[in-house]
Amino acid sequence: MLAVVIVIGLLAAFVAYRWLLPRYSDSRSNSNQVIERWFTDVTSRSTLTTAMNRTTCSGVPFSLPSDGLIGLLWRDSAPPYTILNPHTGIDVFGDGAVGNVPVYAAYDGLLSRRSDWLSSVIIKHDDPLQAGRTIWTYYTHMATQDGSHAFIASAFPAGTSDLPVKRGDLLGYQGEYAGVGRPPIGMHVHMSIVTSEDDGTFKNEAIIGNTLDPSPYFGMQLNIADLPARPIQCKS
């Protein structure tokens, strides 16, 4: 009898995880509908694009890393993410060919690119909103889908460490690389704001608790909590 109860419990947990959790998570987001529209109705892109042209919203320090549809937001649970494993930053989908939509530094800092990073760079900053704190901005997907070619600017070869950059400096171009063996993604750049370990190094960007809500840094509603309509613009 106990074995039957255990089997039923495991089956119920499996159904909840594979069927109920994704559907509930999707109901907490309005992102996938607009992302689907972006890719299936090209004529709608001009109405969905946030175009800041490397300027900032009034009174805030960061500028968007790229113009385009701000699709997935911070803490977004739109599949393939869930409420248990939400999105850790923002995804900006550019309008153009792969490898041609520029990605820029959001703020002044020191850029590093680990020797094994094909599509990613990270920039260390003195936090402009909290004195004495070190934060990082992380940018990724800047390579071809198959990983055969990186779209990171030639000024930042693999192995670069603590190279000074300014807000608006070109980092590279949007790509489609998601990692070897992973499902394909639409062209975009993913950016997150990452906190530091006690020794000053950056934490694991893939864990939501290691990242910060980007909204106050950009002056935009970039937290999925309020289900903002697209295009997202500067707060009034």
C-alpha cells in the first residue's frame, strides 16, 4: 500500500512539474506573446521597439545595451523559465541581421572576458546607486548559433581582464548562441546586473538571488511583476 501511495505521489509531482508549473508560470508573464509577435509579424517591430540610441532616461546612470524589443524581463517566468527558475536579467531583441545589431556598454567600468567565453563579456562597476558596492553587468549571446564565430568587438579578445570602457562603447553584436547542444534562440542580447562575492569577484549570473532588479538603474519598468506593456519606455 505504501508503495502505491509513493508511486501516486511521484506521478502527481511529475505532472505538476511538467504540466502545471509551466502553465502557471506562463500565466504570470506577458512576455512570450509579444516575443512571438516580434518574430512572426515583422511589420509590428517598429511599434514594439525601445530606441534610446545610447542615451539614458532622466536621472539614472545606465543606458540600454541595444535598441529593440525588451522581451524577457527580470524575474520573468515565461517558459522555458518558471517561477522556480526565473529569468535573471533582460533580453533585448534587435531588428536586423545576426551579427549586425550593436551591443553597447551600459555604464563605465572595467571589462573582462574569460578565456573560455565565446559570446560573453562582463563589466565591473562601482555601483552608482549604492556607494561602496561593486556590481557587474553581464552581456551574452554574441556569437553565431553554432558557435563558429564570435561577434564580440576585436578590442576584447578572449582573456581580456579589467580593460577600461565607457558607457556607450561598442562591445559587439547580437547573436544566437545559447551553448553547445542547447535549443536555438532568436537573435538578442541578454544582460543582467550581478552582485559580488565577498572577495569582489562576480557571483553566478544564472541564480536570480545573485542579480539585481535593473529597473532603478535604467529608469524603466524592467521587472515582470507589473506586467509592463511593450514597448517599455522611460518612467515619467
